[in-house]
Amino acid sequence: MSASFTVRDVTEALGRPPERPAEPDIAFARVTIDSRRTARADLFVAIRGERHDGNRFVSAAVAAGASGAVAEDRPFEGRERIAFWRHADGRAALQALAGYHRRRLDVRVVGITGSNGKTTTKELVAGVLSQGFPTARTLGNLNNQVGVPLTILEIGAEHRWAVVEMGMSQPGEIAPLARISAPDVAVITNVAASHLEGLGSVAAVLDEKLDLARALGPGGLLVYHGDQPMLREAAASLPCRKLSYGLHPSNDLSPEEWALDEDGRGSFRLEGRTFRLRLAGKHNIVNALAAVAVGREAGLPVGAIAIGVAEPDALPLRMQLERWGEVVALVDCYNANPESVVSAASTLSTLADARRRIAVLGEMLELGVSSAEWHEWVGRELAKGAVDLVVTVGLGAAPIADGAEAAGLPTRRFASRAEAEEWLIENVAPGDAILFKASRGAALETVVKPVRDACLEGAPAANGNGGRA
């Protein structure tokens, strides 16, 4: 259920009284930021964003039934009828309300951040914890400066655990989210070249992610991916309890053995118990180990933990394994950075009996001034054997082909999605395994559907007439 507030609660959270005296025990049913979804007795918080300004819709929220509002000091119809708090920064006000709500909850919070795998790890951790406790979690990927406080405001008194995903693209974004979440367990999935446009270097990304661990209170636990030397070294200097996980046996938690089946789905053996996943890829075995670590911290029995990690399936556009007749596809178009592209291609290489392994790649965004160099690096890495052919889509992805060709890997380049779509429909053949991977802004998913339809409908290539590159 959503958090409710009284006038007194809002006044305490914001550190200021309403514009006019109001009965302190008057209650607001929930906090909302969208006037279109506002209902009777809601508290509307107006947030100024890049595309929309909530301060323009306060009157609409009041007309919809809001009995309170937090907004900039502007005229609006109905101002005299509600409890109104003037605030110059609606985002900060929302975070203050979320922080206040967090402090009155009897709940343990797991905060999750990292360059890759945050959302999947969140689902795995929540899947494990829900085997033994009422558990709240971030919905979708609401992991930013607005999404995290909204997630916290959805935690109810009935919950014993909450799993909160935290993302960032600029310096200084994790610390306030960690502060209002007050995590008991911090999970750092990895650190990679992502959001360099805003952060400048991988070292800066690392420092930003560590702000989650720095927010741990006495007795808090940091669970981190110990296969990464830079993360392991940085974690060593932190005063909190620590537990490393990964595939290397030097970690506190590592499997005795692990494997991927013919569809790339993972399994691993840990202290004599086999854990099986619906998720594809070696990286998801690593993500599942983080969930095992949190489950142990929560005191859950091993059987419950095994059931929990087996439940989550691939999320939309994230390593979705699909069979299009005799063609196998991995659709992973939600996000991309250099490390995640290489990891996804590695999963493609494990699929059994593939005639050709084709990586269809769009641009990786937010890599800053080093973008071309990072794209070329991906091409060179793919030439080490993960794929047989690289298909780049869009001018921004072309440097991947440069790196691949320099290393001797065949490529095809297309300036537009339409050109790539036409070529793929004509040339994909039975037995091929295809990876679609790009940042969401590249809209590579629009290529997937027509190629899928062609394969399933028996296009010439799907009938065995497609040529090799």
C-alpha cells in the first residue's frame, strides 16, 4: 500500500508549515506526482522535469481531488481550498517525504547499484527474499532521483524487506538516494564504462557506486562482485562488513562448478546444492550469487534460496532468448555498455550447434569523448571468437566494425535500421544464432520484430536460401 501522511507529517518532513494553518491530523491517502493519476485526498508534489513541469498542473490535481500540494509559489485555482506547502524544488521535497517515511518503517532495505545487471539482480534478490518475507521491490527500473523515492513511498508497514534499485548518470546522484533509502545491505553488481559522458572515467563511476556502501549503518553488509580487481581493492578500505561473490574461488561466495545448457541458461553448484536459473548467460550466474548472499544474510534456508533464484525469467528486451523456427535470437536492446556487449556475445557463443553467430549491434550511448575508442574496443574483443559476423546499425555503431575488421572479423555496416532490417531478412538462415544489442536510444528493437516475423513466416533465408556474409 502507498504511504499516507498527515499535515503534521508533511510539515516535519519538509521542515516548514503549510501556507495557511491546517488541522495537523488531516490525512493524505498517498503521495502522487502525476495530476492525471491524482485522486481524492491525495498529496500532489509538483516536479519540474526536462520535458514537463508539474507546477503547471497543480490546479488539475486539485480539481481531481487532491487535498494537499507541494509546489513552487505560483498562482493556481483552488489554492485557498487545500493545504499548500511552498517549495522551490519538488524533487527534493519528494525525497524528503520518502526519507521521512523510510525512518518510520520497520523494514530492512537492500540497495542495489552497478553498471550492469541492476534490474535483473533486483528481481533475483526480491525473488529470494519473498520466499520467507513480505518483500517490496522497485517496479521496472524506477531507479533515478524520482523513481527511488516513489519506490520507498510504496513500502508498507506489512513489508519486512525491500529491494531498491539505484542508478545514476551524473556525479552526486547515488549519495542522496542511499541517504533516503538507509540500506541495511548494499549490493554492487560491477563497475564498467557507462555514463562516461557525465562521469568522465571508470574511476569516477566506481567512486559514485561506492556511495551506496558508504551509507551503510553499523552492522550493514556490502555484497560486491569480487571478480573485479578495482572493486575488490576499493571495498577493502571500507569499514562495513563485506562479502564478495563471483566465479573465481578467491571470493567469499563462489560455486564449485557452473554450466550453461544448450539454450544458454545457467546452473551452479554451491556447497553440494544445485541452483538452476531460467536466465541465460554466465553473467546471470554471477547475479544469482548476489541473491544467494542476501538470502543467507536474511537467514533463509538453502531450499528457499534455490526456489527464489529459479523464479525470475528474462525481463523485456533484456537477454530474452527466443526461437524463431530454426533461428535462435538473444534480444537485449534495453541498455548497452562495452562490458555488457562483450558479455552478451559470450553468451551467444555458448548456444549449441549454431551455424553462424551474428552480433547485430547499435550504438552504445553516453560514453563521452572516448565513445569511438570504446566502440572499436568492442569490435576487437568480439574478434577473439565470440561471434562469426558483426552487423553494425547506425553511424554511431560503425567504429565497432572498424575494430572488428582490424582484428580480422567479417562485418556488415548499415547507416539505417531499415537497411539492416532488409539485409537480415534476406540473409538470416536456419541454424543462425543472432544477438541484438544496443542502448535503448538506438531503438534496435524496431529491427527485431520484422526479422522475427520473416523467420517465423518462412522468408527465403529461413527456408535455407540465405547466403553467408
